[in-house]
Amino acid sequence: MPNAVATVIGTVIAVVFALTVIFIRLRASGRPTNARKILIPPVMMSTGFLMYIFPFTRERLAYALIAFVVGCLLSYPLIATSKMFVRDNLVYLHRSKAFIYILLGLLVLRLILHSVVEQYVDIYQTGSLFFDLAFGMLVPWRLAMFVQYRRLTQGRDSVGPSVESKA
């Protein structure tokens, strides 16, 4: 498959994924959350590291670390706009209008960076670098959410379903 076609397909997938995330986050903001809902996404996403079984997806370690660190830095706006509150003894994530704009901004940044990065590594390595970047964004964000969740639930006898319960 030519690189131009792969780039277009990757861009379409990224846009669909971003719009799906926005839609899911908007719907989920009206429902209570729990530790499982916060921690499962990074655990499930970590299975993506299996792509490194295939040599053509491997990039230099320095590139992977830079992508991860950039992702960590880009997670700050997500952390700053993710606030939780307790209502009826359940923890909810406050819907932030800025969240949508942040995700759209990150999508535009991803599209711009993709064309730059692709000049230095092939399409498969570009994909793995953007996976590293996304994982770097997701882990600090979800850890910050989990810490906030634990602070709200500590000392309470029953705040919604816990990690151990079937939610």
C-alpha cells in the first residue's frame, strides 16, 4: 500500500477515533464512575505494545521515549479539565466544555505532527510512535483521575461500585 493511501486511511481512522472518544466521554459524564472505569483503558491499551513483536514497527528507543514524554506533557490539559464530584454518594466526572476543544486540538496537532514524523521514519514506525504518544497521554491522565477518585472515596463506607464489585 502506498504511503499516501496509508496516511489518508490513518487520518480517517484518527478522526473517527477522536469523534468516538468525544461522543463516549459526553455520554459517560452523566453516569457515575468507579476505579475500574478509570483504570481499564490504560490496561487494555497496553496490549497494543504487542505490535513490537513485529520488527517493522520498532523504532529507536530514544524516539519511543520522546514520544512517551511528549504524551505525558500533552496529558496536562486533560488532567486540568478532569474534575470529579460526589452526588448521592456516587462519584461523577464533571463535564468540561474545554475537553472537546482539547481533544480536537490534540487531533489537529497529531495530524500536523504525523506528516512531519513520517519524513523520518516509515509508516509503521510512525504508527508505533503515535501509539507511544497516546499511551503517554492516557496513563498520567488516568492515574490523576484515579488519585482524585481515591481522595473522594477515602473514608466513605460506600461510594458507588468499587474495583472489586461487578459494576
